Amino acid sequence: MLYLPRLFVYHAQSQTGSAQSETFKIMEYRLMRYIMTPASIATWLFGGLMLYANWGGLMSGAGWMHAKLLLVVLMTGVHHVFIKWRKQFAADKNTHSSKFYRYWNEVPTVLMIAVVILVVVKPF
């Protein structure tokens, strides 16, 4: 999640159809297919098992957990947006600039930092 948008930045700067562009397509596909998607599935699986094992803790006014779950859902949404963009790059139909992807490069980082802060501080 942290590396794919950086690849998008470089891919958006490369010439469509060039060897460099084709290399980025392969890198993006492998990152998404073999690392990001299995990690997302594992996160939901093991997170769901943890919630199931500690269901009382979730329902006893742990507002920080609800906020964390919302951020995880948002992160999953970002994951799916990245899937869409990767497919657009694969079809040579990218419509966004490298600057656009530079901004999106920060979104997973901000979400991750917010999740960690909620878990450590448990503000509410």
C-alpha cells in the first residue's frame, strides 16, 4: 500500500508503450497480486478472528475500536481504488498526472499512522 502509489508516480512519468512502462506494469501487477491483496485478506481474516474472540471489548464503549475499524474500511477502499488505477495503467488508459499520484502516495501512510495512534493512545 505504501509502495504502489510511488510506482504510479514513476509510471505516469514514463512514455506509454515504452520498455519502462511495460516494466512498471509487471511490477504493479506483482505487488498487487502477490503482496497487497493477500495482506488485505489476512488483515480482514485475523482482525475478524480477534474481534470474534474479544467481542465484549468491542461492545463495551471502546470508541477507539470503532474509529479504527472505520479507518481499516477506508484503507480497504483505497486498496480497491489502487486496483482500478493499476488496471487503467495496464490498459494504457491512465488519465492522471504524476502529481496526482504523489498526493495519493500519502493517503495510506496517514491512515496507518491514525490507526496506530488510536490503538496506542485509545483516546475514547
